[in-house]
Amino acid sequence: MVLDNAKLLLRLLWRPSNAMSGILDQGSLLFASLAVLAVSLFVQYSVHSLIRSTPVAVLRTAPAQESERAEPGEPTVPVQPWWSFSFYAPLLLLAAVYVPGTLLATNLIAHLGGFGAVFERDYSPLLTCTAMALAAVNIPIALAAMFAPLPVLAVVAALACLYFAVLMFYAVRTVFGTENGIAAGSVLLSVIPLAAAIFFWAPLRYVFGWLASPFFLFYALYYLGGEFRNVGAGLRRQQNFRRMLDAAAINPHDAEAQYQLGLIYQQRRQYTAAILRFRNAVAIDSTETDAHFQLGRIAREQGRFTEALAHFQTVLSQDEKHNLSEVLRETAATYLDLGLNREAQKMLAVYLERRPYDAEGLYYYGQVLEKLGEPAEAREMYARSIEAARTAPRYRRRFTAKWSRLAQKHARKLR
């Protein structure tokens, strides 16, 4: 377990997407927390050692009174600057400020559901991924502090901060299954709670020091031990479910297990692995309609429209009402991608008879009518798409907002 987690930690430095998925499957919150503590202690020791060995003429952070007492060319030990911290402070900042802030930002952008439910489900997976990311980017900082001069350390630290943002992009995308734009927006907004923490650093440092005292930790574990154990419950549930699926997938005749594993990879946007699992499901059972449907969706998203159409036609032949008739909409959208506008119109007409308030279907119908040279009818469909998105239930708005924006954009062009 420890060796596997250590490999995942190092893998973050060159294969972040794969590593984040591995952390969700077999990562340990305890290992991630201890890794942050160990690396933070290593960084603090290395940086302080470098500062002590740096000449006064080079060391600009030393206060005037310290520099005046030092002889020319003699090293000096400056007082701690504003950014100095105890080795446990980064972990506390992650757990109490940064990860909850990132959760809140992602929920506000993506409308994932009630914050309480999202927090209970995703806090521990995101905290584990974030802690592993922080430990990974601090390793080169510690090594630079040991073997490189102060200017090089500053460059490495700046690059490490940028790479931490990249790792957080992959963490948000993997944990929540969001689109790239939402993941990037969440990472940008997550800077706000960190900025607030810096602004209130003096009282926070006092609080963190009090929280980390042995006296408080003893009573916290004694009275709140059950609550602390529940912090990792969300990650443990996901990992237990994954282990059950892996065990079921050993059976060469279990197409459902392969399909469920494919859904996990698809949600994490690891499409190569998802396609492999869905194809395994189809190979086991050619009537696995769900697997054909998801293969079609992935193929269309990747621009393989002919292959996508073949999968959707297979689904139509097996069940034309599959997934609340959404196979009709997906087939029509693929016809639209291929320039087969009349075929798309016929398919969407049937679909909208069954689901007249689907914002995505209405948008596609507007696209078809616009390409067929019927601007007035297209504007009407765009208006209906916007209204359908606006009146959708709250939990559906994360899915309908995109089609409302696109419909408004195309409707403005037709004025």
C-alpha cells in the first residue's frame, strides 16, 4: 500500500491524469497527509539551511538590524518572513481552507447539488488528491533548496506553483467529472480562499498552532474520533465499489461489470480506458445496449462521426426508446455533424414529440432549421431551448446551461 501510494505520488510529476485516477482507486488519505507533513518539514529545513548559508550581501530578506550586526561576508540568520510557517500549516490550510473553497467554487460553477451532499461525497477524495499534489510539487523545491542557490530556488518555487495549478485542474476534473472549462474556472476561483488566508494569516497562524497542540489533539481524537474517521468515508466507499467491480470483472461473462468500470473511466474523462471496457462489454454481450450507447457518445465527442452513427444505429435497432429516447437526439446530432440535415430533422421531430422541453434537443433542431434556410423557425426553436433551460429543475441546470448559452449566441446572429 505504501509503495503503491509512493509510486502514485511520483507519477504526478509526469502523468498527472493517470495518477489522479489511480489515487481515487487506491490512494490513502493518511499517506497523503503524512506525505505533506514530511515534505513540508523537508522544505522548511532545506530552505532555512540555504538561508543560513547565504551571504548577507545576497540575502535581501534579512531585516536591517540583523544585517548591521553581521560582519561583512558573514552569514546571517534573518527573522522569519511573513510567509514562514510551521511544517503542519500547509496540511491544515488544505484541509480547512483550500479544499472546502475548491469544493464550493466547483459546486457554484457546475451545480453539482447541495453543498452538504457534495462535501460528504467528494471532500475526502479531493483532499487526498490535493495533498498528494502538494507533496509532489514540493519535492523539487526541497531538492533545489538543498543543491541550488537562492535565485534558482525562487524559479523552481514559481514553476512548482504553476504546476500545482495544473495538478489541481486534473484533480477537479477527475474527482467531479467536469468539463475542462469548469475545472479551470474552479482552480482560478480557489485562489480566493488562499488569498483570504494570507490576509488573515496572523490570527490563522495562532489558531493553527493551537489546533496542532498535543493537548487539543488528544481531546479532539478522544471526543471526535468517530467524526475524524468519517472524513475519509467518501473515498473509502468509492474504492470499495471499485474493488467489487474489479472482482466481478474477473468473470469473463460479466458484461455489466465491464460496463460499470467503463462508466467510471468515462466520468474521469479517461476515454481510452473507458472505450476498452465498453468494447469488452459488447464483446461479452452484443446486446449490451448501454455500452453501444456510450461508445457512440465517446466516438462523437472525439469526432469519429461515422463510427458513432454505427453504434447509435445499433442501439436504435435494439431499443429506440433507450435512455429516455436520448438515442434519437444523439443520432440526430451525429447526422447534423455529418451534414445530413434532413435525416437529423426527421429524427429530432420524433424526439421532440416525446420530450418537447429538452433544451439540448431544441437547440439541435434550431441548428437544423438554420442550416435548411428557415431562420424564423430556427429563432423559435432557440427561444424554446432558452426557456426550457431557464425553467429546468435546479439539479438539471448544470446540464442545460450550456445549451441556453449556445442558443442565445445563435439567436443573436439571426436577428
